[in-house]
Amino acid sequence: MKKIEAIIRPEKLTIVKFMLGEAGFYGLNATHVTGRGGQRGIVHTGRAGQTITVDMLPKMKLELVVKDSDVDTVVDIIVESARTGEIGDGKIFIHPIEDTIRVRTGERGDAAV
């Protein structure tokens, strides 16, 4: 099993969630986060020409645990539905998961995913 952590633009959450659901991947957690990367923030021009740099931008962090055989499918769905082609589209991290337990039934491993 693998945990897929995806940092995406907040406005892409709805389409990513929809596309994952269409492919049968319903279980996920989403968290509002702030962060910075290659985009290095946004410069706003305020009143009287003052510039304000916002270097921590709002993002969404999605977390899914999937079977090893589903990793490439899930990653492809996220990339295709979250991509704008502009800097700041996000990143995906993949972590190994040692075990998963469904609390309600006690199932373990792939059966609990």
C-alpha cells in the first residue's frame, strides 16, 4: 500500500475529487494548508503603489491510501485534473504504508483500503 499526498491549487479540489470518484477512488482526506515553493509567492500592488508580497499561498493537501497497483492510476488522475501548466500547480508525494486497519471491522491490509 502507498499513501499519496498531493498539494494542489484550492480551485482544483472539486474536479480532482470528481475525477477520482469517477475512477472508483472515493476515500480521501483534504486539508487546507499554506505553503510556498517555486512560485515564491505573489506580489500585490496596494494603495499608493505599495507592493505587498504574499509568500505563503493557500493550497489543498489531499491524502489517499491505495493499493500498490493503483498508484500510477491515481497519480495520473490527479496530475491530469489538477494541472494548469502554470507554476504553483503543486506536488505529489508517495509514501510506503506498512499496514492499514479498518476500525469498524478489524480488517487489515488491502482489504481495509
